[in-house]
Amino acid sequence: MRKPGKMRRLAVVGGVAMSLTLLAAACSSNSSSSTTTTSAGGATTKGGPAPATVKIGMAGGFAQAFLPEYLASGLGYYAAVDKQFNTNISFDIYPGGTQAEPAFLGGTDQLMVIGTNSWISPVLQGKDQVAIFNNNVGLQIVMGGASKYKTSRGTNIKAYDGGTWCQTGPVGTAHTAIQLEIGLNKMDPAKQNIVSVGSVSAYAPALSSGQADICAEDVASAATGVINGTSYNVANLADPAVAQKLAGQIIGIPLTTSRAFATQYSALTQAITDATLKAFLYIQANLANPTLIYNHLNSDYQNGVPLGTFVQAMALLGPAYGTHYVSGEFTQQQANDTTSLFLGTALIPANSVVDTGKVWWNKFAVQAYTDLGKTPPAGTTGPPVLASKPGPASAEAAAAYQTLTGQADPLGTAGGGATTTTAAAAATTTTVAPTTTTAAS
């Protein structure tokens, strides 16, 4: 039996908060923190060729959406890969996709845990990035309103029409969620004020100061806001049942790499995927006991996210790891619906040609199940290579597309479409400097 390994090296990049959520755990712009494993690297070993170091970027702090990778570290599964390949796997922590994606494309990180909406455009422009493990499904966002509105507005998101909406940056999951809520709730985009605050650590001060009325928060920020009384949950889009009614079967936050890396270091990439799947299956087996999962996370994570926050956040996100929704593989319907959402929110041009097999790659996840001697749940699997063209969108995804654009979904509809038409226009967007505090030592 593998034993938990030493702490993974962790670097905080670009002033990202050490916690995904808490101001008390946010870093100053010059802060960094690291822990190390002692391992040589760079040689060809019994495991196969490997670089001396392998960096995995996290596009948004200690998000529960990144749990398989963090847990693979905490349980020692990545340390076993280190030993087998004579390398050193480490994490780089970024505020969000706006900062993380350039770092990946620039070669700082060899793998990146990041929403597809942050990198689909560069891929369509010819950049080399591909998702190899499907961590979870759904939008991974909770719409959190300022606590002063809890009584007067409650869960009526239309009550925020004409207000100030908060996101980390103008790309990424939070931005997509805001666009979706505005469009599907038939609000005039031109009358909404969308502000970018730069980091998840700035959500709480934006809401408490009146700078924002509602924020598209990660689940940990939402959980912390409820605990601290700065916000309340208006809509839990992290629950795939809720997200599916809004927009169909949406891929969550996958583990990505480049095809060049996966080809040059195929055995290493497979071993990392195997380790990630093993941690993923541990999460699925223990969803009813989040404290047990938390106890296996490294102290870096636990210092950033208190147990109470973690437990409450898992109550919001836990369903996104459910065996009836996700297996680590990408299904063709998930790829179809996610492409439809990107088209409907104008994240990618209307004439985009999306080769789903080149964006989401099941090869390593499929093999990982074989390597571990496990069988994925029925209905959650996909072929090693998805179709070169997306197929019909689900009825929910097609309805979302038509509501957002006023047009029929160009992918077609599996099971019927919608008749609602609402024109989508550009909303006013501004950028607000992030607010940070220094983490206590």
C-alpha cells in the first residue's frame, strides 16, 4: 500500500490568496510560500523519461474543484510518481484563469487545472493545450449576493437586474456564469455593470463595501461568505442538477496539459492521470464524510481553507463529483453542450470549428481505469478520442443558446429545442483593483 508522501512544493504566484476564499488568508503581492519534496530528477528511470520537475498550475487557489489533484498530493500518490520517474511534481497557485493561462502557454507549468472557457480560444487559434481528466461537472459557481439583500431579494436573481455583478476577470467560469444568468433571466445586458476584482480574495470586500451587489463566486468563497455574514447563496450553479437545467451537461474544471508534453512524456502523463483518478475515486467513495477527505489534504491546503469552510463548500459542490454525473472521462454530450455554451455566450466566434477530440482527450483517463482495475459508472464515459465535430446539443443546452442569442443552436438539438428569444448585447465592464491582506504566518 502506498503511504502518504512528503509535502508537495507549493508556490503562490501573482499575489493569489492562499485560501480561495478568506481575506484572512490572502497574500500580499510579494508573498510566496513553499514546501518541498526531496527528489532528484531529469533522468530516464524505470518509469520512463521525465523532466527534473513537473509543475501543475491551479487556476484559482485552493478550490474544491481542484480537489482530485490536491488530494493526490496529500495521499502521497504524486510522491509515488516522483519516485517512479525520478522527478518532482509541484503546484503553482494562481488567482484565476486570467493569470494562469498565460503562465501555462509560456511554459511555466506543464499541467494546469483550469476551466475550458479560459483556454478554448487560444486552442482554436492554434495553441497546444488539451484536457486529459474531467474533475467534475457543472458551472462550479455560486451566485452570492450581499448579505444586506438576503431578506429583500432572497433567491430571486432577477432582483439583481440593473445592479453591479462581480467576477475575478473578463474570462473564465465566473464571467460565463454571469452572462448565462443575465441572458436566461431576460435581463438587458447593457443595463448591467460587471466589475472585475482580480482575485477571489476580493469578493468579500467588494460585497461588504457595496462595490458589488452580487458575485459569481467559487464555492469556497461562497461558503466563507455565509460563515462570515458577508454574503448569502442566491443560486448554486455548482450543483450539476441546477446547472443542467440552465445550460445542459457542462464540463467543470479539468486537468490539462499540452499534446507535446503528453507525447514526449506519455508514461509520466499516464502515471499522473492514474494517481489523479485514484484520488478522484477516493473522493467519490467518501462524499458523505468531507472531514475524512479534509484530513488527508496537505497542511498548505488546510492552512488556506479551514475545516468549517471546506465542509460547507463540499455541501455545495459535492454533487459535482457524483458517480451518476462524472467519472474522470469526458462524454460526447458534455463536449457538445459545453461547446454550445461557449458559442451562446460568444466566448468563441459563431463560425468556430471545434474539434471536440482535440479539446478534450480521454486517452489517459480511459487507460487509468484499466491500470487501476476499475470500471467507470455507466453513462459517464466517452471513447478514447471524441468526435472531430460536436454533435447535437441537449434540449437544455439548445434552449439556453436560443435564449442567449435569439437563434437556433447551430449544433442542432437532441430531443427538441426552445422558442424563447432574447437578444444578447454587450454589458458594461470595468476593472477594479483587487483588495488583499497579508496572510498570517
